[in-house]
Amino acid sequence: MATAGLRKEQATDIASVMAEIGRRARAAARPLATASAERKHAALVAMASAIEASVDAILAANALDMAAGEKAELKDSFLDRLKLTPERIRAMAAGIREIAELKDPVGEVIAEWERPNGLHIERVRTPLGVIGVIYESRPNVTADAGALCLKAGNAVILRGGSDSANSSAAIHACLVEGLRAAGLPEDAIQLVPTTDRAAVGEMLAGLSGNLDVIVPRGGRSLVERVQNDARVPVFAHLEGIVHVYVDVSAKLDLAVEVAVNSKMRRVGICGAAETLLVDRKVAGTHLVPILDALAKAGCAIRGSDDVRRLYPGADKATEQDWVTEYLAPIISAKLVDGVGGAIDHIEHYSSHHTDAIVAEDAAAVERFFNEIDSAILLHNASTQFADGGEFGMGAEIGIATGRMHARGPVGVEQLTSFKYRVRGSGQVRP
């Protein structure tokens, strides 16, 4: 009975803590929505400078997380996401500076028109309000999400995973320093102070109406829980089942380079290729060189029966392989009947995140682009470009694969809504 009472007391305490965080975020969102572009720019620049000045402190905090992660025997892909280096920290600061230089979206007139009765109507960008970000492993999300939400005039509540708690706290301290330097409310960017999962439950419930949207960043179990249980809108994708299709018209050297980079540059990110599709007509010329290059780079190959006949070193691919996000140096390979066969396979197995075609035939490329319904499609380029920073957005808060509101990299513009301003001169309806 004592144990049950203790748990109830802890749950009540977490509920009250989260409720207070929600109230403070809502209070901060009001002045933030009308903050000048200059003040937000100053805050972001100060955040970047604080991160650059705190490299040693952030690395020390990250070392604690890495040690705990290794002791817990986290997967290599998780450890790669968790690990910070001086270069990654400098890139984090550079990303914030890029966000600072983006055009301020708040107040932008998206469209305007005049009605026959003389009414002038404008559609204008506005902040979403308060955004909740729930993430695992990646401490850089703390910086990216905080900066993007601020630029778009939103308050944000950050709930990082227990595996990155020390790193996230060190980065968050730099963000607060930037807010303070610019005279903006420090509650505009809050970090949930507990790793108890009950805090996530409170966020999914909406914090008494104080949370307007949730963005989950993490594994399938986290994202599924958020999508199933959230009482507020969600921007999310479950996983990245990413394909590279090599067409009959593809140049071999280009196909090898794109396939290897798409898979092996960083295997633990959602834009990493998981399946290679090759037109059956060039199996004799293209398949083996591509697979040899992947194997040489350290990638394990799992192939369909026809792939294994040409490349005996491949393990047998099962039906499960076509729907697996490996996040590891493993790729599944299959021969298909032209661009139509590639489209059929992708539309059947894809998570609609990112898919690429390597081809010189413009008609094949246009068909691929027109018939595949993925958030990001690439031609003759690595799938690892599926990233908000590479899109010129400065950074991203995530990649959304849904069809409502935001799709693809969720950057500054995607973190806004809009309202209508209607100007009249005394018009009334008859």
C-alpha cells in the first residue's frame, strides 16, 4: 500500500509540474507572437554564441550520456545519434545562425485579393502557439527545435529522452542564455525536468489546452504512442523506408556514388537508404558494381532470389526486409521491371518518407516524380539530402509524412498557421 501511495504522489507531482510548464509556455507565447524580427534574431545569435562558448561543457555532459548509453548497450545507431563532437556542436551553432538569417515568417502576407464588393482580404502567417517536442537520442534536436520554434514565434516545451538528458540540459542552458540576452521570456523554451514517462502522458493530453501541436522524434514505439494517444495534432513519421531506384538509363558511376552515399554516409538517420531497386535490363552491368561498392564500404547485402543469382554473396531477403528500417549498414536489393516495377514496389512498401531515382531518361524521372506519393523525391542525388538544413531551412524540427498541414522537412514556415485580415469601408451583407 505504501508503494502504491508513493507512485500516486509522484504521478500527482509530475502532473502539477507539467501543468505549470504548460501555463508558463502559454504565457510566454503571447509576447513571443508579437516579438520583433530583430529581437528574435538577436536571441538566436546569442544562443549560437553561447553554444560555441560552451563546447567543453556540452562535451562533458555528452560524455556522461555516452557512458550510460554504452553501459546500457544501446544500438550503434542510437549511440551515433547521441554522440556529440566539437564539429557537431559547431554545426549546431551554425544551424542556429542560419535560422537567424532566414526571413521572419510571422506577419508575412501569403496571398491577398479584392472582392467585387470592395473588401480587401489578406491571408497572413501567424505562430502556431505552443509546440511540444518529444525526442530520443539526438541532443541536437534541443537546439534545432528551440531555434526553429522561436523564429516562428512559438513557445516550445522540449522533452528529451533519458539517454540524452545531460547533453540536452547543457544545450538548453545556452538557449535560455540567448533568450535572456535579447530580453525575451525565458519560458519561451522549456526543457521538461524529468525523464519519467508520465510527463509524456501529460503532454499527449495537451496540458489543459496549453499545447497546440506535438512533434515526436524517435523510434517507432515512441511515434506510434504519440500518434495513438495524443489529443492534439501531431507532425510525425513512423520510419524511413527509403528506396534508391537505378533506371535502365542510369550512368553506372553516378549510380554507384549515389547508392553508396545514400546508404553509408550515416546509416542511423531517417534519410538513409534501406532498399536498392535496379532495373532488370541493366542487372548485368549495374547490379554487381553497386553491390560490390556497398560491400566494400562495409554494408551487408540482403537480396531477392534473382539478385542472389548474380551476386551470391548476398543473404536471402525475406518479406520483412522490404518493410524494415535497418538504421544499420544493411541494405536489401531487388530487381524490378523498369520504372513501373519500381513504382509498384515503392508504393507497396514505402513509408512515404524519401525515395530517389538515378536516371538520364527525363520521361522516367517525371513518371517517378508524378506517381510516387512520398514527402521527398530526388533525382540523381543522395537520399541523405532529406534534411531541412540541406533544403536551406537552417534546420528542421522533423520530417512529416502525413498529408495535412506540414509535409517533408518541418522548418520555420511549417511551424506557422495563418489568419485572414479583411479590410472594408462599411460593407454589410444584404
